[in-house]
Amino acid sequence: MASVTLDRVGKRYPDGYRAVEDFSLTIEDGEFIVLVGPSGCGKSTTLRMIAGLETVTSGEIRIGERVVNDTPPKDRDIAMVFQSYALYPHMTIRQNLGFALRLRGLARDEINRRVDEVAELLEISATLDRRPGQLSGGQRQRVALGRAIVRKPSVFLFDEPLSNLDAKLRASMRTEIKLLHRRLGVTTIYVTHDQEEAMTLGDRIVVMSGGAIQQAGPPLDVYSNPSSELVATFIGLPKMNLFRGEISHGSGEWLFTEASDTTSPAPVTARLAPHPARSKGWQEGSTVTAGVRPHRLRLIDEPNRPEHGAFQGAVRSIDILGEEMDLMFDTASLPGAIARVRYRPGVRVGDQVLFRVEPEDVHVFGPQ
Ligand SMILES: Nc1ncnc2c1ncn2[C@@H]1O[C@H](COP(=O)(O)OP(=O)(O)OP(=O)(O)O)[C@@H](O)[C@H]1O
Ligand SMILES: [Mg+2]
């Protein structure tokens, strides 16, 4: 097993495009790291550089103590699982699983023993004599996983391994990957653009954008303390609501007031909870963005209306999810704000609804 270190790693493609810049991160031995970010942000490029499938154009990659910039992929002691499975269609599942071991020159008995062991672990023993074309998508993905596991590498690299599966299968494979990691303890670097997958799988998540790290940390830290609007809106579903406005300081507390040039809808106002790390640079009249997660907007009734931190909206649409519902409404600066609230019968499109927000639930971004 091994740690993986990226030290100011950069990738400039031959056409001059800089896909990754100044990427520094240490992945501890046995850790499960998820690289997450929008399409084109450089996740696969980063992973492929670790695998040795792309050259590194600046900086250094180390696996354990060893600098591997010029080490060919087969000598890096890693195994990669791709979205496309990449199984050999003409080989049986047993041959697919044992292929890398045969190349390494292991004895037939040893190969069979290891293949049987992995097949049992992944519950695909019954498929060993069949070919990939005769398997379901989920079974094929298990074989792809098995092919990586059977090699007993120091590091697993996964590039969106579940995106070809339907939602239900994706969720159950996600759980299996998590259990496998717990069982095998192999250092894992997992790429996805799915924030939910990132949140549930990673010991730490690394949010990327434009080829650079935006924020790295345990999932809940990143979720609770996003360092930028970009991270705030990328992590968490439904997306965080972002209201534009300014802050003011009066009678011992900070307030946010939404920018508005009309009286209807009334601007959002909220009390803010100053925090040493968060309230740096706050000044009377600074223009900021206030972010509130949809789950943190509480539906309240008129008699309970607090002086600040309550605002009204007209319901534009309702999505009922069962126990909960999403109410969409417009504010002065945010058409299509969303509140996720407990299901309540009787709320109709066009109704005026009142929300409360607690100071500690308001994230302030800026002043810019
Ligand atoms: N061979 C190449 N030559 C030039 N540019 C490339 C090459 N491969 C990728 N890129 C560019 O580098 C950027 C990052 O690509 P990459 O595949 O790493 O993104 P990604 O984060 O994995 O995206 P996705 O979620 O869509 O898979 C993209 O803008 C892409 O167009
Ligand atoms: Mg990719």
C-alpha cells in the first residue's frame, strides 16, 4: 500500500491547453479520495497522470517515496477502473479476471485461486465461464472491479466507474465499493461529477474547477463551510440559493439585505452569525452574496414572523417528493429560489408563503 503525492502538478496538452495547473495534494495510505467537479475541470487528466496514461508537464507525482513521473503505467503498482468497463469481449469472465496475472507469469493454480477468491468477494462466481456480452451492466462493472482487485495493487484509480449504470444499481454499487474499501484498505482515488457519490464515498473530497483545486476536505466540512460560491453550489442538492445584496451593521449585529429595486417581492433580510474565519473583511455596505441551503429555509406561519430573517414569496411551482416537497419561488435577486420543506397539504401554486432562516445557516461570500 502507498500514499500518493501530487506536488504542483500541471498538464499542458500538446495543443497548448492547460488542463491542470499547480495541483498539490497528498493522499494518505489507505485513504479514499474523491475528485469531483464539473465536466472538463481536469479530473480525468489528473487521474490519468497518476496512472501514467498522460505525461506530467510540470511538478512531480510520487507513489510512496518514489517519483513516478517517468515510470511506465505497468510499473506503478496501480489498477484503474474505467467507466466503459474495458473488458475483453472474446474472453470468458475467468480469463478477463486472470489476464493481468497471466501477463505477470503467475502459475495457473495461483491465478485460479485468486480469481475464485475475487469472484466470490464480488458475487460473480456463477458468471466465470460466460463472456462479457452475456452479463448485465452491473455484473460487467463488478468484473471490471474484480480485474483491478485481483492484482492487489497499492492504489486503485476509478474514473466515473458507475456512470453507465441506472440510478438504483449505481447506489448499490456505491455501497459495495465503500465496503470493499473498508475491507481491503487500499488507497483509492475516485473521479466523479456526481456530488452525491463524492459526499458518500470520500474520506476527503477535492472539488476542482478550471484545472485547479477549489477546496479539499472531509465531505461534511466542505458541505458546511464551502469556501466559494462555486463549491457551495456544486456540493449539495438542491443547489444552494444565492441571494445578492449588501451587509450592514447596526445595534450590535450584522444584517444582510437583498438588493432590490421594487417592493414586491419584499427583499430578503437575514441576521448573520459572524465567525472569525467567515466575517473577515465585512464592512458596512459591502456587496456580498448570501447563500442558504434549500433545507434551511423553514416554512412558518404569519403569527410567528420574526423581525429579521423572515421573507415572503409566491409559490411558482411545487415538487412533491413524498415526506418532503420543494417549493420554488422568486425573490428580488433570485428567480427560482428553492425551499425543501416537510410535505404540507394545502400549499398551492400562487400562495404567499413565509420562510425563516437562522443566522448560522446563512453563508456569506464576498465582499469581492
Ligand atoms: N488530448 C487532449 N488535448 C487537448 N485538450 C484536452 C485533451 N484531453 C482533454 N483535454 C481538455 O482538458 C480539459 C480537462 O479534460 P478532462 O478529461 O480531464 O476533464 P474531466 O474533468 O474528466 O471532464 P468529464 O467530467 O467531462 O469527464 C478539457 O477542457 C478537455 O477538453
Ligand atoms: Mg473525465
